[in-house]
Amino acid sequence: MIIFGFGGGRPKDRGPVVPARCPNCGNENHLRHVSVTRWFSLFFIPLIPYSTKHFLLCPVCSQGRPLTREQAARAGEMVEATRRRQAGELSHEDYVARAAAFTSLLRPIDVAGADQPAPAPLPPPPGTPLPPPPSAPLPGAPPVEAMGPGPAAPTDGCVSCGCPLPDHARFCPNCGRPAD
């Protein structure tokens, strides 16, 4: 009797790649390069690897995106660059340039054909002044005048609890008393 099988494979964390904001959970941290190798096994002993997939994952929520072979190779280079930056062997400017080149590699359409967002750009180094906010409205946004009035502004407070009441309120949202 011969027992053989396919599949199985444990994730292997290859290290931190780039600091970014996770599009799923919103946490800022280093996205991780994780690979999973599937093996042909004989008598429950893995013998021959037949598939390796690479991912860029958030360490907080474990959500991420698959990487192509080229992206996985560049992610491996970024793991080393991140290690060197954390050890102080790589300047901040050089690291930012490498990280920007890596994130631009993630922008093209994914292998499966779905557009996947690239990680958020690196924050500026401490002490760098932030750029001024854009003064022009967003393209395609309606003019402010076309948006109409906002919600009714509170005019008077509740006589019972003092909670501010909108003009159209018939009852206090705080205590439930009639607004007279």
C-alpha cells in the first residue's frame, strides 16, 4: 500500500517589505512577504514542491494580494533593503526611492485581470513640513452651491434637558419630551 498526496504547505514569512497603510484594516505597518509552497508527498513526507505562491500581506488582518514572479523577486530585494534600513546601513532617501519603485511595480493590472490598489505611499520623514492641501475642488465634484443646504441647524434647546433641537424636531432626541 502506497500513500501519496498533493497539497499542504505552510506559510513562510520572508520578512517586512514596505511600510504602508493596509487598504483593508487601515493600520500602518510593514506589509510582509509571505510564500506558500505546495508539495507532492509520499507517506506524509513532502518530497517534491510543485507550486509556490507569493503574497504581500498585512500582519494585522492577514489580508493582502498575490504577487507575480517578478513582484515576488522585487519583494525579496525589498525585504533585504528594509533589513538594511532598520540596521542603519541604508539612507532614508535611498530606501524611500527603492520603496517607491517597488510600489510602482504593484500598480499594473494583476495577473487575474483585477485592478488592485498599491500600498499607500511612505510618510515623509519626521520634521518635514506637510504640503498645503489642494485648493481646487475634486474633478467631477458638484459646485458647493449645487449641494443645497445641509441638515437643519439647531436653534433652540430642549426646555427640559437643554439638548439642542433642530428646527423640524417635534420631540427632544435626548429626553423624549415634546419640543414646544
